[in-house]
Amino acid sequence: MKKPFNETKFGKFIGKASALVPEIVDVAVAVGSGNISGAIKEVGDLLGKKSGQNPLIEKLHEEFESTKHTFAEELKSFELEVEDRKDARANKEDKDLKKVMAYFSLGGFTFFSLVQFYLCYLILVDGYKVNEFLIMTVSGNQGVFTALLFTLKDYLFGGSMKK
């Protein structure tokens, strides 16, 4: 599982450096947009400009220069996730296939929801005795189609970074 940005080496470095160079926090936005190499270069530039002003910033700049190659490797997963979402949204070639799969999934979800509602109606209103196996089967299928619906949405239309 991918670490949150603030738990990466680069995120920790940004947190430490922001105490001395507050403008450096703005660089985290570039990471979220997928511009990893630009973010790393911008941090180096900011530290380089400010390093003559304070010996602590100069030490930070030296630390940055010695570890910047590891930052790029560690942040590859962020870059790949941004590319994946961009590709999913930009892919117009299979637009019709996406619609068919989305409607099929929605139809299956709706069908099993209606079956489940009908079973609830029979049980509650008519006092109908329904086999527990049937209830478990329909509920299980409902769960499968719910998972399928959300998985297909993420695959076809791009995932989300929201937590």
C-alpha cells in the first residue's frame, strides 16, 4: 500500500524545511499534480537561493542535494497514480464500451436491489417465510454487484485520491 505523502522521505523533508523556508510547502501541490521532478527541482532551487541567508538552510540544502535521488524513486507511485487517472479520463477510444459496461453494472445492481426490496416486502407485509439461504444469496450477490460497480467506476473513469 502506498504511503501518504507526509510519511515519505520527501514529505518529511518538506515538513522539516518548511520551518525555515515557509514557501517550500507550496511545492507539495506539484507532487499532487504529478510533477515530481519539477517539485524536487523547485525545492532545490528554493534552498539554493536561501542557503546564503542562514547556516541551517545551508545544511538543509546539503542534505537535500545528497538525498534528492532517493526522493524521485520514492515518489514514483504518486506519479503513476496521477498518470493512471489522467489516462482513464483521457481515453476516448472505448467510450462506447465504457458506457455499456457501466450500464450493465448499474442494471445488475438495480436488479438485485429490486429483488432484495421485493423479498423485504414479502417478509414484512405478507408475513412470507423466506428460506435464509435465499436471503443470504441475494444479499451476497448485492454485495458483489456493489463492489463491481465501484471497481468499474474507478477503472473506467479514473480512481480517486480522496481519503
